[in-house]
Amino acid sequence: MNHKERMRAAIYEKKLPDKLPHGDVTVDPRIAQAVFGDTIPEEHGNFLVYWMTEPFSDAFFERHRRLREFLGFDFAHVFPREPLTKVGETKEGYPIIRDVWGGKVVAAPHSTEELESPIPDITRAEEYKFPEVKDFSFDNLERWVKDSDLFTVCQLDTGFFKIYLLIGFTNYMFNVFDHQAELKLLMERLADLQIRIAREAVRRGADCIWLANDYAFNQGPFIAPELLWGLDFQYEKRIVDAVHKLGVPCVLHSCGRQTATIDMIVELGVDALHAMQPSAGNDIRVFKKRYGKKLSLIGNVDISKLLPFGSPWEIDQAVKGLVEDVGRDGGYVLTTCNGIMEDVPVQNAITMHLACEKYGHYPIGR
């Protein structure tokens, strides 16, 4: 099987691929610098902002394509690019930028700080003008489609997560009961936009639509599950159904504890759930046993302790356990629970993916 066939079999067709697919959402540039022994100008500054908003230079794209080839990845993860407009500068020299949603942020080298929400007053939600599909650029997506053989995933920030980015997290929590009509209006319009973006992404060659929605923390969802369905998931289901009509899989990413919402996630109809953050109490083996026939799983390699602080042996054995316990019957893609971050030693990143290549050939354990 090639990369695309392997990923599609694992998360969409629920068939057994030739070997366990693996990869990751992001790989910090320090890993690339350690692997290749040098640095390039594009890897200075805020890496995630660059990845989401800037057109990839030839040097940057080729470097990160080769990095994924070196680690044995089966997929590349990319965004519909959101061009930024510089509107000022802080006294420290950091750019103040406005995005296509109307928000204003400071882009520091390793973080961003919001200065102005796109919708500061929820009572005026009806007046908010959402961006159009034409405001996004798909050049980075097309680059991965045309110049690599990887399964190309396109991420849309969505649901509770995107709405609180538009109005502010605290404002969202205050408005859960008093302004449900406005929150639902925003979700309905957001879902319509994201269906249009998904269509365009698939037309440009995306193999999968990845919905990112961080509605939970380590103890569970930020709001009650029954509220979450009414304010979020019912609209997300429209996106999932529309994506399936395009003939591609739809994945949900969500950090935090999923035990109180896993049944709703199955009802949502997504093909796979990503993150499976072990430090938030997600037992991927239990989820696999209960839901493995309906829902593929992606992730679960710990980035809190194991990858940054574990020994190569500990990482090797953790991956072996996931391969044998979760990947035995297919329906699993091995990744970290969020990305390979800057605090991960390069030998640990290599060990993780080398171990998957070593143990992940089917039939596993025979």
C-alpha cells in the first residue's frame, strides 16, 4: 500500500492496512534542525503562525517534506492558509496583526496574545460578517498534494473552540445560558462557511478534513454534554455529513478528557478521533474495545512526560504496547496526542516513529 491507501484503509474503510500508519500534526523546527544539522530563516519566529498563514518557501517545504520522509510519516497536516495584515508593532518590536476573522493579535516568537476579539459584543452577533472562502488560500495544501505522496489532511478550527476564539473564552462561558440564540446563530453560520471551505479543500486535492475542536480540559468538557450537543455538535454533524458526501473521511481532534462525550462523538459520525490525551484520563484501550468497530482512533503517545523526559527504551516499549493492544485489528493511526513539541529530544522523536516501523507490520504479534 502507499501512504494514501494505508491512511484511508485505517480511518475510513475500517480495513486492515499492510502496516500501522503513523505521523503527526506538527513537528517543531528544532527537530528538523537536529536532523539536518542546520537552520533556515523560515524557522525563526512563531513557527505555528508561519505554518498557518504564510506561503511555504521552496526551502521550507522541501525541508519538512524530507523530515516526514525521514520519520516515515504517512500523512501531512496543513491548514487553509489565513493571510495576515500587519496593523502595528509592540514596543518590543513584535508585529500586531489582523486575521481574516477580524481579530487582532500580537505574534511573539513562541506565542500569540489576543488584543481584540472579532466579536466583542455577543448581542451584535447577527452583524458579524464571516470571511468568505476566497479570503483563504489553498496554496500550501496544493503544494503537499502535488509535490508529495503523503495523505494530505486539511484542518478547520471549528465548534466551541472556534466560537470562543471569536468572542473570547470567558464571554462564551458567561453567555452559555443568557445568549444561546446568538451562539447558535454563530455556529450555524460557521458550519455553512466550513462546509464551503471543505468543498474547496477537497476540490484542491485534500484527502481528509480534520475538525479541530478543543471543548474539553483534563477533567472533562467545559460545558455540560447536553449543552454541548445543542450549542455545537448538532452543527458539527452537518459538516461531517457534508464531508462524507465529498467521498473523504472526517476526523475530529479534541484535547482533554473524552469519557463524557465519546458516545456523542460516535453519534456525530466522524471516522476517527484524534488526541486521546493519556494525561487527561483517556484510556485508549477501553475506547478501542468499546467503539473500535465504529470509530478509528489516532494519537495517545504522551507529550507531557513520556516524549520529553522518557528514555528511548521507555518510548520504544510504550509504542510497542500501543501497536499490540490498539493497532492489532486496524482502525488506529499512531501519533502523539498533539504534536512533536520543542521540548522533545530528537532521539525520542526518532525512536517513536522507528518503533512504529519496527513493530507495526501486519499481522501484528505473529
